[in-house]
Amino acid sequence: MRRLGAEVRYADFDDHPSLEAALTGADSLFAVTSPFGTDTATEARQGKALVSTAAEVRLGHIVFTSAAHADRDTGIPHYESKHLVEQHLRAVGVPWTVIAPAAFMDNYADGWTLDGLRDGIFAWPMPADRPLTLIPASDIGAFAALALQRREEFAGRRIDIASDERTPGQMAEILAAAIGCPVAHQEVPLSYVRRRSADLAAMFEYFTTVGLGVDVTALRREYPEVGWHSFTDWAIAQNWTALLSDTPTHQ
């Protein structure tokens, strides 16, 4: 970051003076919260603290990253915690934008998915024919930059964003072509996921029963400058040789 000319400041979400010092003098804030490594109550508390401090130091614009459909009473714990931060954001009196990404493509090159790909299996807790909207981190960053650059256009708006829509069956085919080896989709039972994370099980159940609908065509038409990447674009860009040669981290 420093090599690119950024001034790096450190703060603790639970330490108000450090947050105030880090945000003072800034023009805008791009905020991301996560419950992973802590819990959803901590995510909500820390997200509200960050937003409140940004309001106290009179930042001109806050762009908050939530999750697609998090404002729709999904029952998914880490969506609900983000929605609590969204509600607080609307109440503090600072111009705001909420960008709400769909499922992350980048997760397909990590964790249990990557472990399965080493054996030619795309293990995913959804039926092969159920569509899911997707986005890579690079497109989230590009859209956030657009919102920060054009704050008057985006102020007061909440926008679900996605770059592509694919079924797990299609994703397995795309991954096979990118990797250069056969890959078969295997539906992981929700009961298996639930034993490890009730939160993630609730998310996949929502993906399967309700769906994570985002109007990808309209986004591509209205914001071409984002340079949207399809799942095929993303898959081709990964260094699968290096990824698949690593020692598995999940059993």
C-alpha cells in the first residue's frame, strides 16, 4: 500500500480514540466488516462504531460493503449483522452508499472447494442446476471506487452487485476447462455444512430455496466502466497449477 502512495493508519474497532485518529482528515470511508474470526455480534458492534466515528469526524461519504439481499430478512446471521450496520449508517447523518455483493468467486480457489478440486470434485452445497449470482473481489473494488468518485450519483443508494450468474454444474465445467482436468459437481448435504457452521448452512439454504437474484445484465449495461468479469474470466486468470499443488489445509 505504501508503495502505491497510501498513508497507512492503524486502529482498533473497539478503541474509539484510535478510530478517531485514523479517520480524522479523511474525505471518504470504504468500510468492510466480517464476523469470521469473531462473531456476528462483534461485527455489528464494530461496524456501528466505525460508522459513528466517521460521522463524528464529519467524513463526506461512507461506502459500506454489505451482502446482496441482506436487507430482505434472510435469516442468515452474517447477513443480518451487516443489515444492522446498514440501518445505523442511514441514521448517522453522513452521505452513504451501500454496495452489496453476491457470492464471492474468490472462495472457489480456497477452503473445501480447493481441496475438492485436487480430487476432480467441485463440492458445493447446492443442486447442480440452481443458479447463483457471483462476483470477484476485483469487481467489488472497482464498483466501490466508482461510488467514491461519483458520490453525488451514488449517495443514498443501496445496490446489489454481481458480475455473472452460473449454476454449480456450469461452474464445474468452467473450472474443468480452466484447470485442464475433469471436474464433476458434487452436492454437499446441508447437514454436513450445518455441523460445521449453522451460519453458512443458513446461507446455502437461502441460495437454494430463495436464490440470490441480482440483475447482472442491467449492471453491465449501466456501469461498463467497472470492467465486469465473468466466472470464466475469473477462472482463467487463476494460477491453478500453484493453487492445486499446495498441501491441503482442510480435511
